[in-house]
Amino acid sequence: MSAEWNKLITYREGERCRFKGVVLEAKMDLVRGLRPDGEHWKRFWQTVPTISPVKASNNFAGRKRTSSGYLTRSMSHN
């Protein structure tokens, strides 16, 4: 996970940080204190998509639970 944005760090191109709950990546080498906030922050920073955890579902398509508790797959494909 990326560390929180720090005004004392010089960010290099491609380095990432978190700011207000969003993961950002530096587009170019940046000087200290260049905050990813304000009117022109998109010139220097780009947002990075994050992977959200996937919930497990109980939908087992084509499977039936037998009385013994084992899952079996239906071999009929209609």
C-alpha cells in the first residue's frame, strides 16, 4: 500500500502516495511540497485505480448440495 503524501518528500516520476483516501501517481519528478490538491493538480498527478475486495457469493451455478454436504456438478447442459 502507498504511504500518505508527505510535504518533505520529493516524488519521482511513477512514485505513488495516498491523499484524502485516493491513490495518486506522479506524472513527472516533483519538488517537495507540491500538494496533489488545488486547481492544477491533474497536471502533475494522476489517479491510480485500486482493486476493491470481492465479496464471496453463495451462487454455485449448476451445483447441487447433497444430503452428505458434498457439492456435485450437474453434467446436463441445457
